Amino acid sequence: MPFVESDSAPAWRDVLAIGAAVLAATGASACDGARRFASGSQEGDAYLVGAGKYYGDGDTEVGPAPSWDTIAGGFAGKPMRADGAASTSTPAQPLPCGGSTPKPDNTCCPVGTAWSPAAVDCVSVAIAECPDPATCKPRWCGDWRDLSGKACVAGGPGCHIAPRACAAAELTGSACPAGEWPSTKAQPAGCVPAGTDVQLPGGAIVAADGKVAPLPPTAQLVPLALVAADVPLANATAPAWCFPSADPATACPAYGGSCAVGTVVDPVAKASCVPLDSTLPPWCPQGFVADGATVPACAPDPSECGSDPWGGAPDNGKTVFVDKAYAGQAKPEGSKAAPYTAIGDALAKVKTNAALGTIALATGSYVLPPGPTVVPPGIVLRGRCAASTVLLGSVAGAGAWVEVGGAVERLSVVDGQIPVILLAQGTLSRVRVQGGTYAGIRMLGGAINHVVVQGLGRGILVDGKGGAGALFGVRISDAKDRGVVVAGGFSASLNKVVVTGTGPAADGKGGYGVLVAEGAKAQIVGLRAHGNATAGVAAFDPGSHLQLSYASIAATVAAAADKSAGHGVLVSGGAKASMHHAILVANRAIGALAYGAGSVLQGANWTVKDTQPQAADDALGDGARVQNGASLSVTGLWAVGNRNYGALCTGAASKLTIAAGLVIGTLAQAKDGQRGEGLRIESGCAAKLGELRLDGNRSVGLVVAGEGSTVDGGVLVVSNMQPQTSDGQKGFGVQVVEGGRLTAASLHVHGARTAAAWVSDAKTTVQLGGFKALHTLPQSDGFGGRGMHVAGGAQVLVSGAVILLDNRDYAVLAEGAATQLTLGDGKNPVIVAQTSPRPDGWAGQGVHARKGAQVMLLHAHVTAAREAGVVATGTGTRIDAKGLWVTAVEPRAKDGTLGRGVVVEDKATFAADGLVVAGCGDAGVFSHDGTLQGQDWTIGHLAGAKGLRGRGLVVQGGASAHLTRLRIAAAREVGIAAAASAKAATVLDLRDVVVDATLPESVTLEAGRALDLSAGATATVIGLVVAGNTGSGLVVAGPGARLHAGNVAVFDTKGDAATGRRGRGIDVGEGGALVLAGARVIGNREAGLLVHAGKALLGGVWLAGGHGDASGAAGWGAAVQAGGTIDAFGVRAVGNRGAALAVIGQASRAQVVRASLHDTAVALIVAPGGAVVGEAADGVHVAAGGQLELAQAVVSKAKRAAVVVDAASAKLVETRIAGNGFGWSVQNGGKVSTQLTAVSDNDQNVWTGAALPTLGPLDPVFGRPTMEPLTY
């Protein structure tokens, strides 16, 4: 606010002329000897040298410089001229009335007073609030204004106090003393020392002395719960299927533990688990022996024959004996002695004699007559043994078969279209059936026990309409079309059944081991199905229901007609099947397949291994598949070494449930080397997963693809992924794409490739209760290695613990408009650690969001990344964080640059409540054309990159920052750096900021500033403590650089590390502008405030305790030079050196209202070459064309002079100059004007000796260069 000189005030030249006339006329002495210079014994720095001359005593001799003590001793009786002028050719000019404002008649007022036109009298000059200059704190006032100068509400964006002169009422009311701030936080509200109610992150208040505890080491800043730890993943083992459970299908009866897939509860002891293999049926039933092959053939056991020709049949009067070889003399009558030779005769006899119930056949081959040989109910037809007694069903084309209504035992039936038809009451036991052209046995009811069927057609056809029957201990081998078929609504119970080698029918189709169709029901307990065709076990048609347990289904081959299929288990056409305790090994195409609407396959304890590709095209090889609306559910799945897919669910309305599972080692499709995926859910399938591990698969561990495709999961683990065989690419842990949805209690991905979790596309959603991604590797071409990749509008929410450790490229990447990612719930830890660069040395970032993605991080720690810890870039991109720690980010591996904690660029936004960034490289938080928002930020311990930079907060290129409670400690070069771009201004709006202990760059030893605002940057800072920084506390330099600050404390800035110079509290450089309200600038070096070709508006500023630089020069309170300007209201400058206020250089101007300039101590004046040319200790020093207007001020206890005006001009209004060494020294054409100014009680009011050495300008500082953006 410029001063306006009143019309009544004399002009500069008039004042000088009047003063000279008064002095000549009166001979009055301007010297007041009542005051003496301060005692050297009291002031250790009170030593003044001036080119070998004593100041103030008129002595011109050259000699040893006296101490102030010597001068204080009454000038040792040395002569003084009445006007105090020294005998020199270049004296300082005399002033009228010792510089005090004279009366209108040009006479002088009494000592200590000055003429007041208002009072029309000589009055005492003093500031009302300053009865004692030593404690004087002039008051100041101001108004809340926004950046456009309009009134605003405190706390609003850009809202700051614009200082102004106080109205009279305010001086006794709301105005605060210099160095204080009108606090709204204090209770009650009022003025507090500037900086004392500044809050640190977390809410603690900075102490009044500005001291804050050193920032703890980086490791101590991170909560223990957020410290990364690599816990090795346990080896993949078969999951449990059996556990304490209310479900009888998965419970362990009388057993308190659990059983793994591939084992079952011991069926005898029921107190432990035994291998499932041990409970499977033997290859051959009782009465038959295996031949020792891998898949043994069964032959009748010769030991069954015994020595009795009729196999031990009782001769009790109820048995009819038949011996084909009988050639005795006696007429055959059915006795042992005279047996029949034909079965028909025996049957005819038993029909006529109800007492007879058994027909016993001796060794031999018995040709059946054409048509049925009927064994009626109640009759037993038995042979000696199946090895020696044979019924021949078809000879020379004659159709013949055995129709069993009773029982057939211990024999073989060979040949015929259907050698045996078993009626409802019939039974077969220890029978071999061989060679039926259509079927070995047709079962319309009854029971089959310990039977071997070997034949040309179907093995056993079970199809009595609505009938029921049981099979126990049955072996069917080398049948055609179907080994066992249960159809026509039949209900069959099968136990210990072995079906092997079923081949296709004549048309090349079929070959099923076991088939349930046409609404039949079959319960199978104990099954071996090996080497059959098309499907080992199949269930077709609505109403068909298969219950299968304790089964091995292996080596199924393709259908002969088209080389397709070869499935282990197939459920289709609406059939329903349950399968418990099954091993499916080395089948073809698909291990277990549920196909078609209404088809259901469910069960527990499945092992599906080594499924081979389809023979026709080398495609498929899936472990389990459900498609086209079918449903598959299993508790305890172990799928290992399959191809293409370990498990696949595809198609709308298809459903898959795996309550506990392990899918391991899926291989690529043999046809093209592609896929090898662990589990794929696609095209609308709905899956429910319990505890599932996918280990060592290829291409992708788990895929959820397509709208409507959903996974509701429990604990999911994906580990040790391998690349796709065809191209060495992929190896994803989890991929959710194209609108798929994944929900899981937790997801752990360990050792994936490309990405642990890849989530992309609109409508795709993932919700996890916890997520881990560890040790992800890149593809073979170096791409990826990411922990989580979210793109294309996908949405991911992890509402629990998150650990991403030892990933590559980006631990987390989110990209694309509408993409949303939330990690954490604010309670459980989110840890992103040890992200490594790509093989080319680029990237290695922790969390990266771009192209409009939205990311939320809750209670998170990002550590040991490369290049950058957290990055947001691109229009619309936003990262929100609550409780975020970013530590130990290392420079880029490729070139050693960067290493930034948080990076926000290209119009992205980063908002954080609670942020700690520590131990990073060239910047803690870096924003280029981005937006920063938040509160409670701590940034520190920055090392720089390649020995350069190490800035705490960088806001540049049109960026903005809106932050509350920010601490930056132990940064390097600059704590807060801001600069604009050619296109946009950079704006900072900060509340409660502490910047301490900034160090210089480690290589150049330059800077170490707390705040550096460069061209085009605007900052509003309300509540700022700056302490222990280096070179400069605050720097505002460059066209358009503006700082609006209030409630500020700048303490103890150190000199440059390399030169020991500078160390200023505040530097306003060329083009810079500062508005500073309520500030304490204490204990800095060279100058508390330097304005070099810039502008400063000050209110309530206390400048104190300035130190000289390493050479002993400067230590000024405030200085303006090189055309700069200062407008100030309510200033206190106390205990500085050299000058409390210096105005140096043409067009340099200072206008100060209400000021106390007190106790300025001595500082050397050092020429640019380093030579000491004098000393100074002035209250006000105006030189080299500078201009000063000082009003309502007290200048006291300056060790050399209160006011030095050298070739410059000064105007003093209502000012008291008292208790200094000299009151005035106006020299080298200097001009002064006074109004109501009193000069008294100085050791010498006016110095008129040789011109005092003057101060030269300080070296200016410039804004530090901007930094390169990260985006590439």
C-alpha cells in the first residue's frame, strides 16, 4: 500500500535547506552525549571498524581500531566540531535538529520530541503499544481475500490475509502484535505467536520455538502390520474332501480329522484314511483269476472246479445231474449214476417234479437248442465250474440263449445273440458269459453276482421297463457299444463292477463302459472302467440318475467313427449323476463332462489326471467340463496333468461348484500349444468355488470371461504359472474379462507370469475379501510381471488384506475410463512391496493408474518400488488414499533417475488422508499438471537420484495442490517446489505445513530450501513452520510466482553447504511476489527476508536473530534490492546484524508502517572478492538509489546507525530514533524527509564524518529448475 505524502509536508530539497539554515543560525549541537555506545563487555560482537577511523569523534588519524568500550568512554576528550562534522573532504551531511521534525519556524523541539502539525506543538513520538523498544511489537491488521482480491471466508481456496494499516479502533481491539497470528484454533480464539498453532500430521501442535522432533528413520514410520514379509507358499497337495460335516457325502464318520482327495475313510476301521485304490474292486470277481497283465483278463478259476465232476452239487434227491459225456448202459434218469446228457431233459424233469430244485452239469460243452433254454424260478442250473462247464448258445446260426428265472451258477455261456436273459427273479453267480453278438446278458431284473462277461456285443443290457436288479462283482471286457447299459426306467444296484475294453459298435460309434439312459437309475459302488471308448461312464436323458462311488475310470479311447470324445464320465441330455470317490486317469478329450440343460454331475473326492487330447484333432484334453446349461458340483477335486483346461464351465445357465479343489499342471492343447488353463468360466456360466488351488498350469490359472459368467469363491490360490507353450506368452494367474464377475473370500496368486490378476472390460467386476500376488514374472518377451492389472472399465474391490510382493513392471496397474479399483478396508494391511523393473530396466512401479482409472488405497504401504511408488496420470484419473505409506522407492534401473514416491501427471488427481512418503529418490510427491488433495501428509528422508534432487513435494506444469497438515523433513534440494508451465498456472493451497531439515543436493551441495516457487506458481499457505533448512527457507522467484502466506515461522536456515553463504529465511526473486501475514523469521543467515526485483506485502512480521554468513557478512533482518519493493505493516526486526532493514539499488523501495527495528548488531561488509571493507550495524540502511518510507516506527539500539541514507532517499513519518550509535548518516547525496520524527538519546544523533561504508546487494537466488515428468 503506497504512502501518500501530505500537502503540508515539506519537499525533500526544502527540508534539507531549512535544516542547514537552522543549524547555521543557532549553532545547536546535534550530539547528545547522555547515551553511550553499548559496552563491549556486554555485547561480544560490538566491535566496529571503519577504514581505520573512529566513528563519531572527528579523528582522522589512521590507527588501531578501538573497541566500543573505548568509544564509550566519553570519546577520550578528543575534539568535536559543534556540528559533529569530521575533518574530511567527504563528510556525511548535517541534518537540522539532529533529524527530528522541526517547528514551523525551523527551530528545534526539545530533545525526544518532534513538531506535530495536528497538535500544533512539540509532542513525544512513540507507538502506543511500544513503551519499551526492547519489547515492542507493533500491531498489524488485514482482511481475508482470495486470489482475485475479493473477500472470502477463512479456509476457502486461496483465502489469505492481505495486510493493511490498522484503524485506530483495531489497535486496541482485534489487531495482533508483530509475530503473532489471529488464531481460530486457540481457545479462546485470539492472537498467538506465529506458527504456534500449526498442526503436524495427526494433529499435534508445533512448539512455540518451532522445534519439532527429528523425523524418525523410514523403517520406524511404517506400522509393523504394514511391513512386508515373504512367507513361502506351501507345496500343492491334494485338498481335503472329508471333514466333520453334516453332509453325509463329505463327512468322516467316527473320524475327527480329514481325508485328502485320492483317499477315503477306512471302510473297516473308520478311523483313518486309506488310498482310494485300496477300496476299488479287484480286476476279477470271485471265481476268476487275473492273467497278470497291466489290465488283466479274467479266466475262470480252475480251483473252483474241485475233484467232483459236478462241482460238489449235493446228491440229496433234489438234484438232477447232467453229464454230456455219459455213455453208460443205464438209461439216463438224472442221477449221478445215470445222468442226463442234455439240459433239456433235466429241465423237463424238474418241471414235473416240484421236489427237484437243482440241475447239476458236469464238465463239458452243452449245445443249447434253438430258442430259449428257460431256467424257471425256483430252479438252479449249476455247472462244475465256469472253467469246465460251457453252454453253447449259437451253433451254425441257430439262435439259442438261456433265459433265467431261477438261478444259473458256476458255468460259462458262450455265443448267441444274447446268451443270457435274466428275468425278474433270476440270478447269475460265478458265471462267465462270452460272445453275445448283441449283448452278453440282458437283465430284466434279478441279480448278477461274480460274473465275467466277454463278448462281441454289449456286455450287460439292463433295461427291463420299471424293473430292478443288482449286480455284484461283475467284470465286463471287450464288449461293443456298451459295457453295461441301464435303460428303460430300470433301477439297478451295481457293486464292484469292472468294465474294460468296450469298443465301438459296428458303425464305429459307442463303446461306453457304463451307460445309464432312458430314465433309468443306477447306483454303483465300486467300479473300474478301463480302456472303453467314447466315455468310460455315461448318463443320458431326462429322468436318468446315476450314483457312482469308489470308482476308477481310466484310459477311455475315442469313438472309432470320428475319433472324437473318449471322456471319462459323460452326463448329458438332462441326466443326473453323482460321483463320489473317483479316479479318472488318462481318458481322452474330457475327463468329466456334464453337457446340456438339466444335466447334473455332482459328488466328492475326484481325481482327474492326465486327460489326453481328442484323437481326431489333438484338441481338448480337459480335466472337467460343464457346458450348455449343465451343472457340475464337486467337493474335493484333484485335476492334474490334463490338457487345454483343467476344468471348464461354459454356456448360459451352466453351473459349476468346486467346494475344495486342486488343479495342477494343466498342459497346453496338443493341437496348437495354446491354453493349458487351470479353470475357465465363460459364456454365462455361474461357478461357486470353495477352497481351490490352481498350481503349475499354463496360459491362465483362472479365467472368468463373458457377461453373465460369475464366480463366487472362497479361498482361491493360483501358483507357479507357466507360459503358453505356443508362444511363451501369458501365464496369468487370474483373468476376468468381457463382463465376467469374480467374488472370493481371498485370492492368492504366487509365481504367475505377465499378471497375477488381469481384469478388463466394461461390466467386469471382481470383489475379494483379500488378495495376494507374489513373485510374478514377465512373459518371455519381457512384458508384464504385474501383480494386478485392471483396465477397460472393469471394477475391482478388495475389502481385506492385500499383499503384492516381488512383482515386475507394475505391481498394480489400473487404466481406462470407468475403471475402478479399491484395495483394502482401512483395517487390514495393504502391502505393495519389492516391485522390480522390466528386463529393459524401465518401470518397476508400485501402483499406477492412468487414462481415467479410479483407484482407492486404504491402509496401504507401497515400498521398494522402482521409478515411482504410486502414479496417477491422464485426464479423469484419480487415486484416493486413506492411510498410505510410500517408502524406499529406488531410482529407475535403466538410467538411475527418478525414484519418486507419488507421481501425479497430465490432469490426474491424487487425494490422500494420511500419507507418509519416505526414503525415496528424486522426489517424494511429484505432480505435473495434476491435482493433489488431502491432509496429514509426511514426506521425508529423500536421497535424490544420481546425487541430484531429492525434493519433498513438487507441483509444476499447471498442477494444483490442496493440502492440510503437511510435514516435509530431511528432503534434499527443495522441500516444496512449484513452477508453472507455459500453458497453465500452478496453484498450491496449503494449511498447516512444516518443512524442516532440508539438505542440499548430495553431489552439487546446492540449495536445501524449504519452499521454492518458480515462474507462474501461486501458493497460499496458512500455517507454515520452516526450520533448519539450507540456503533459503522460502524462495519466490520468477515471473508470476506468488506466495500468500500467513501464520508463518521461519527458523534457523543454514548457509549453503558449499560456500557457507546465503541461509536466508525468505528470498523473493525477480518477478516474484510475496504476501506474508503473521510471521516470525528468526535465526536465519544473511537476511531474514530478501526481496530482489520482486514484491513483498508484509503484515505482522517479526525478523529476529539474523546471523552472518560464513564470512561474517550480512545477517540482515529484511532487505530489498534490484528494484524490488516491500510494503509492510506491523514489523518487528530485533537482534539482527548489519541492518534491520536494507533498501539497496535504483527503484528498490520499502514502505513500512508501524515498525520496531531494534538491537542491530555488527556484521562485516565484504566485497565481492572477499575483502572486508567495513562493518555495519544499522537499523535502516538505504543505499544506491533505494527509497524508504517509514511511518509509526521505533528504531533503537542499532550498534552503528539507526538510519543510513547513502545516495538514496528516505521519508520518516511519526518515527522515533533513540538509543542507537548514530541516529542518522545521510551521505553521498542522500535525501531525507521527516514528519513527526524524533531523534534523541543516541550516542550521536547525526553522523557527519566520512561517509560510512555501505552495504552492497546480496547475491540473488533463482528458482530451481523444473523436473522431467515421469510419463513415457
